[in-house]
Amino acid sequence: MLHFTDQQLHGLLDAPAVQDVLQEAFVEFGRGQAAQQRRVRTEAEGIRLSTLGAVIPGQQVAGAKIYTTVSGAFSFVIVLFDALNGQALATFDAGAITQWRTAACSVLAARYGANPQSQTLGVLGLGAQGTAHARQFCQAFDLRRVLVWSPNVDKERCRQLELDCGVPVRAARPDEIAAQADILVTASRSRDPLFDGHTLKPGCFVAAVGSSLPAARELDDACLQRASKIVVEWSEQTLSEAGDLILAAPECRIQDKLCELSDWLQLSRGQGYDSQGICVYKSVGVAIEDIAVAGLAYRRFRLGQTAQEAQATY
């Protein structure tokens, strides 16, 4: 059985293809043509094991992501099966896939809920996820600048991200970023809100991707009260994991604003944009994302292998 490393996966994947395969998977899920399991966490002596799985017949794959959390550090692996015959196909390091699929889903949600003429991207948290989001958003939107905040941000990191994204990158304070961003990504490990939601400009799209823990939140009540829509991957899982929503005050009216990503992705591009409201996308990471992207990487590897064999034969 094959095993794919994170380095191999970065070479096999690209943002448009990942976004396309995820859109297909979520639409199939919304139609009842795919299924997924909620995350199950098992813990003893401070060691946590988490598992979540999905079946996507339309993409001919099924599988599960399994990972440990020890002293705050994650170690991931994905197991992929052929949905036609049930055979195990491959295992994957899942760090790269997690980065690709999380950023891709944020971009997909933003296509329908962000200002199509967005010029300023804000990123709060500049780890692997924040960096991946900056790269994909700069490809998907005609952005003019990126404002970033992280506890350890410096000029060198800004310079490298500027080279990766092709637009000016500058460090700033969280509230300054929130006040100027057309698209704002929160990708931190913070357990408390990162900015005052009153400072957000009307029409801002917020992608909160930093936590899937019920006791942690990156967004405050002001942000959620101002939201006209709150888009989630799958409410059955999100509403049991997302502290941003679980800890929100009743006057935020979370339930009245919810929209599942599978429905959101069937709008026309920009149809969900509200120039006077705030659109919030709250991500916790669901299984269908990991399995769809693992399947894409496996198919691309096999196609490349077939092409090499054909060339050798010729």
C-alpha cells in the first residue's frame, strides 16, 4: 500500500483543483449522495486520539483521518479506500491536506459571501493555516494588500509571504486589521476573541478557522450579532465543537443565521454578499474535506504513473 508524505502532496495538489473537488463533494453531501462521521475524541492521561471519516461514492473513495494531540502538538494520518471494491489504497501524512482543504473551503465560502471587488485581506495568525489562506485568497481575488498579525511576525516573514502572494504584506494590530479588511481570516490558537467586532467594516467576510474546541473562540458577540449569515460546513458537527458559536450570547441569534456549506455553494457567485452586513464562515474541519482531497491526490499520482509507463512503453 502506498504512503504519501506531506512533501509529495504539496507537489500533487493545486488550489483550483482542490477547490473544485471540495465543491463537488459538498454538493453531493447536500444531496444525500455522500456521508460523513462527526469527529470522535478519545482521551486519557492528557493524550487525545481523534477520528473522523467519510464516504464519497461519486469520487469513488472512502476513508478516515486519525490524529493524536499530545502537549498541544498534532500528528495526522489519513487512510484511503476504494469505494467500489473496498480495498485500501493508500495512507497519507495529513498536515499538507489539512492546510490545502481548510484554505480551499474558506475561499469557496468567500466566493459567494465576500465582496467580489475585495482589495484588503487580513490574516490573524500566521502559522501554516494562516499562510495557506493568504496564498489561496491572493490567487482567488484581485487583492491589493495583505495585513497580518501573529505573536511572532517579523519583517522577514512578511517579505517571504509577499513573494509567495505577489502583493504587499504588512504587519499590523488585530483591531487595525479588522477595521480595514474586506476579507478577514482568523487562524490562531487563541481561546479568547482576537478583535472587537464593532470595528469590522460593513460587507466584511470573516473566515474563522483557528479552533474546533467548545471552550475557545476567536470571534466576539459583536461580530456574530452583526452577521447576516453564518456559514458552517456541517451544523451537526459544528454546533457541538465551535466555541465561537457555542459561547455566543442568545441575542446573536446563531440558529436564525445558519447556512450549511453544501447549500451555500449552490448560490450564484457573490449572491450571498451583503454590503451592509457581515458574513461569517466558521470552520471546524469535517471528514469529507480530507477524504475528497486525499482522493484527488491519489488519482493524480496514478495518472502521472500511467503517463510515465506509457512514455516508457513508447
